[in-house]
Amino acid sequence: MRRKILKTKEQRRIEQLSKIEEFTLLDDTYMNAFFNEQPELVQFVLRIIMGKESLIVKNSVTQKPLKNIQGRSLILDVDAVDQNGTEIDIEVQGERSGAHPKRARMHISMLDSNALLPGENFTELPETYVIFITSDDYFEKDLPLYTVDRRIKELDMELFKDEEHIIYVNGKYNSDTELGKLIHDFRCKKPEDMNYKILADRAYMLKETEGGRNAMCAIMEELCDDRADEIKVEIAIKLIKRGKLSYEEIAEDSGLTLEEVNELAEEVSLNK
């Protein structure tokens, strides 16, 4: 007898609800749902991490795509802009490999490449922060934060002043400070175990109410669909660059429409 591979809608729902119970803010999916359309929560977290009580988040989005037709694209977990135009990218990294310094370099470069319009002066580049909240102590020095800024060796380590900053948050740090309490809340599964009411209330809504659980399940489904679409585009671009198949064949093999393949082909041609 053939084993059933496809799951029923009810089975998927049960699995999703089980995952929701185990989620912490160190899980990408939950973190993205948690901060989706919640600029005040993003602001609360950033004020603690960055030590800026006056910081005001003017807008924030989750799962922001940064496209790169010539190479690897990125999807930012949380992208925020403050009252000064500073762009802040928050990334949750459960795996050590996901917080590699060269990944931080990639994020900074992609933020910059998407910041200016054609003809704008480089001096118009905004100040940028990439913040990695890691599940472990990436640098293993038992510090709560590791802040990375470029410096000039020959000038007594004077700041380079390119206004690019990288912050690593030690997800294992434990203390009774504001940051220590925030890190504790990021590791909590249950809302009642969290220190900060503003975070606990959001966690309760997503985990304990029917509407919140429905929203979480919908986001989980959407993220799966989005990743499937990304894979289709990646396959199509590879086939277009190889130049061995017709666009009709590429559309059939990738699952995209012929019109979408034609648009991708134009982009590939423009970026050669």
C-alpha cells in the first residue's frame, strides 16, 4: 500500500498549533509574525538594544525583500526606519552559521545598494544598523552586546564615520538589567513567563487567542508559499542564463507563467 504523503488541512492545522506553542522570539516565523505591523514593539526592543530612549520608529516592515538580479537576494526579518532616517535591520539567527560576519557584510551592502536612486549623491546614504539577535554567544566573551564599527588603524583607531554599524546581541546573556530581561523574553515560550507586559500581551494574543492562532497559521502558510515562489524564480533565472531552453519550456519547468519568464529574461539581459 502506498504511504500517504499529502497531509489533510486538519493535520496541518494540528502541527501548526503544536509549533506555535513551542515558538520563542528566536524562531524566525514567530518573530516575523510577532512584529508584523507592530512598530511600537519594534521601537521598544530597539530602545533597549541600542540604548536610545529617544528613538522613534517611524515605520517598520517584516519580511522585506531586497532583490539582486545578478546574485543572491535577501529577505530582512524586520526593517525599521527611525525619526532621523536611520535604517535598522533586525535579524534573528538560531544557527551559528547564520550570524557569520560576512553575512553582516552582505546585509549592509544590500541595504546600501537599495538606498539611493539613480543620480543621488553617496552622501545621501542613510546611517544603517544590522542587528543580529543570536541564540548563543557568538563571540563567546560573555558580553551582552558586541558593537562593530569601522576604524582607521593609522589614526589611533579613529572612527571611519561611514555610519555603518553591526550589533550582535548575546542570546544567552542572563542578568537583571533591561537588556537581560529582554533577552529572557526572547527565549520564553509562555507569555506569563515574560518580563515586559508589552511583549507578553502580544505573545498572549498570538498564542492564546483564536484570532491570534489563526493569524499565525495564515502567516506560516504564506511564508511557505513565498519561499516556493522564490525557488521558482531562482530556477527560472538559472535556466535563462544557461540559454538552452525556450522561454515556454522554462515556464513549464519552473512553474512560472510565460509572461513572468519574459520579464525575468529582460531583467537578466539588462544586468549583464
